[in-house]
Amino acid sequence: MKIICYSIKHLKPVEQNKLQRELYGFKDISNKGKYVYRREGLLNGSNHQKIYFTGILVDNKILKELIKILRKHKAKIHVNSFSSKKSQ
């Protein structure tokens, strides 16, 4: 597992919202509320844990895709390894 920390405070709010929608998905409401669709994001259905506002603990399976999305949106990224094993 890896810890991804990212910063998006230098981005405009519209760009920040686009990134959050791509990562976590959103509810799409069409025809004045008649139809409601759940649009899935990258992290839906994956093994991840959100750490505070801009930190994510993710599996190595989706790490490359997550970094690709963060780079596309020009987020500042920092990646750390995480081990849940106790050191003796």
C-alpha cells in the first residue's frame, strides 16, 4: 500500500471540483430531477482510505492510474510507502 498526498490549493475551484469528481464520483441529475445517475470515480469500489483532506492510502493496483489522474489535473504529488507490519 502507498500513501499519496496531493495539493490542489493552487488550482481554481472548477479544476478542484473536476478532480474530486474523477476520483470519488458524483450524482448526475437529469431532466429536472426526473433521472438520477451515480457516476463512479476511480476510488469507488477500490481498497482505499482517505486521510484528512488530501491524503489517500491506496492499493498498488490503482496507484499508477491515480497518479496519472492527479498529474492530468496538475496536482502537486508526494508518494510514500506504507507497511502495516509491526517492526521488532
